[in-house]
Amino acid sequence: MRITPAQAEQAVAIIRNSLGADAAVWLFGSRADDSKRGGDVDLYAETSLPGVLLDETVRAKIALNDLFGRSVDLVVNNHRKSRPIYQIAREEGVRLA
């Protein structure tokens, strides 16, 4: 995993603050692979909130961009739709919380 434990902890706090205290979070993509270099930060979050709004997701993404000092892709699953990226992130990612 190519983020620090402190960054992982802060990222989880940011996501849970915006998307609910029970949000589960995974790091996936190139940052989850120690053999890779560079790349943005890809985070996947699952929340039980019935209607996560765009505002909450955007606020979290801005705070995450500031935390990592680079582009962050935040994929949010509020269980209203099924998308292939959800399964990929869970299977290939590293669970942070």
C-alpha cells in the first residue's frame, strides 16, 4: 500500500465525516500495489446512508485532494445501483476501515 498509515486514518475520517460514521473504505488501483509508481489515489466507500448527495461527495473529494496533495478518485456506493467498479475495488483493493 503506497499511502502512509496516517494518511489512511485521515482519509477514513474525512469519508466518514461526509458519508456516515459506518462507511467502509478501500484503497484500490495503483496505490494499492507496492510494485507500481505514481498515479492518483483511488478510494472506494460504501455507505448505508439512503441518499448520499453530490455535495457530501464533492466536499470529501476536495478534502482528500488536500490531504494527499494530488488527484483523488472517490467512488461511492450507496447501494442504489450496481456497478462493476464496486466489485473490482472490493476484490482488488486494500480495506482501510
